[in-house]
Amino acid sequence: MTQAWLNRIGTAVPAHDIHTEFVDFALSALPDRHQAALFDRMASLADIEHRYSFLAPGPKPRDRFLDAEGFYERGAFPTTAARMARFQPEALVLALQAIAALDLGDGCAGITHLVVASCTGFSAPGLDFQIMQAAGLPEHVERTIVGFMGCFAAVNALKLARHVVRSEPAARVLVVNLELCSLHLQESFDEIPKMLSFLLFADGASAALVSADPTGIALDRFHAAIIPRSAELITWHIRDSGFQMHLSGQVPGRIRRWLPANRATLLGARQPEDLPLWAVHAGGRSILDAIQQTLDLAPEALRFSRGVLRDFGNMSSATLMFVLARILDDPDACGDGIAMAFGPGLSVETFTFRRP
């Protein structure tokens, strides 16, 4: 059977670092000083220093507008229609930046399949069609959208690319993950848990080439699982005022309880110390802590994931690709590894890989 390889990854984020500005905006909006103090403390513990958005931060004081163009005005947050009107052009710009970072050159003409994963915007003809035309891909390229799967969609997109290459060894699959999470900020200033979830999310895009060329990362066994009685812990619904996410604070604890009994299923006969490379979706500091402590990983095991969380926040499906990109960029990162992502369900998607 043909071996599929993740040859290279290009990444892109918008120009505007909005993390500090969002914290300021939230602190000014919270109704009392006790809630503001709690939010400020949680923000300081999040291990996030930068998050990026296509919206430029507005001037101080931010007691009315969060951003410079007034897209988010207190008391008048935009409708879903207004948010989707922004998704189409902004998503294409960011996706093309990630594709450009791949430096395919004339290689775009040789792309046979395009897989696009996103959960933050939809249209038809969709982002796949826009990318095909704007990036100069052949009109006969086979296009697939992986939609509304949340943070673990990167694994499903790579899984699909692997299946294609294993069945068509000459295939060259372009995989794009694009998320504009900042499009779905909700005006929930009286609900600390929701405000804390918005503290995590940011915009980002990745583009990857998967083929049978034996360079980069070899994609091996994929595995999907569901954590029982957890479907309500992560939800993502389309409402009149954007897409509304619920991210329960119980998620890290549920992962801690589930991992020990399922460790052998995920790792096989190997022990954690047999895997020098860990690519875990940087969903938040508490989730990374739960995995590191439960599996008794070495202090540096999740360095790639923690670095992405620190520098970019949680970009939903694009996040895991940023982690894998750091592994590819590190000449000392070699050997066997495992990738892991969590999302609505509570779904656990993993795959093993090796970097020669």
C-alpha cells in the first residue's frame, strides 16, 4: 500500500494582534469588579500572549467599539448575515497567504485534489471554488469541504488526503484549514464562562501538501473515539447573531478521566516515552496540562503545542497544522509521534506519524 506523506505546511495569520485589546474590552464590559478581577486572573493564566484577527483593534477607550471599523459595537453586535458577508472575502485572502507560504510555484497546476476544512463560514460556490480559481488550480481538481467539525477537522482533512494518496499514488492533495473565529464573538458580558472561551480563539489558516513523495512526515494509523456522556460539553450552533460556541470547563477533567482507560488504544504497545514527537491541538492550557499530567509526559513533550498556544491562541481546525508545521521546521524533531485533537462530541481524533 502506498505511503502518504505530509510534505510541507504553510501558515498565515491576519495582520492584527488583538489579544491585549480584547482583554481590555472584556474588562471594561464586565458588570462588576469581582467578575473583572476573575477574568483578569484567568487571562493571565491562559499562557496566551498573541491572537490575530482580520479586524483591526479600535482606539481607546473601548467602551463602545471593539474594532476600528465598528463591526463590534456594544449593544449592536452583527447578524449572522453580516458576519458571513465578511467571511467570503477575508477567508480567501488568508487562505491564499497560507498557500503562498507553501511556495508551490508552478506546482499548483499539478494539484489533483483540494480539501478545505472550516467551521466558521459557509457559502456556495464556497471557499474551495474560490481557492481553485484564485490559486490557479486546474478546473478539474477534485474538491471536498470538511465543514463544521470544529477543532479536530484538521485530522479528518489529513485522513481524507491520506486515503486519496493511498488509492491514487500519483495524487497531489492540497489541504487548507481556514478559520475566522473572531467573526463569532458574542455579547455575553454577564457570563464569565463564555467570555473565557472567547479569550482563547483567533483567526488563522494553513495549507499543506500531501502526496506519495517520501519527504516530511509519514502519515500512519488514524483512530477516532468518543468520550462517553460528553456530547454537551463542546457545542457549536448557528444562531441569528453568528455561530455560538459552548466550551465547558469540564472538558479537561473529562479528558483526564478518559485517557487512562484508553491509553493502550491510542498508543498501542508503546509507552509515552517511546514517542519523542507530540502534536496536540492547542485547545487551551488546561487541556494541554490534562494530557501532559495524565500521560506523565516529559516537561518538554508538548513544547510545540504550548508554543502555538502562546503565539497564536486557538485557531480551531488550523491549530494542529501550526503545531505540525513547527515540527517540520525543527531539524532536531525526528522519530515517531502522535497527533491528537478534541472537538464536539466529545470527539477524540488521533493519528500516529514518523519524521525520519
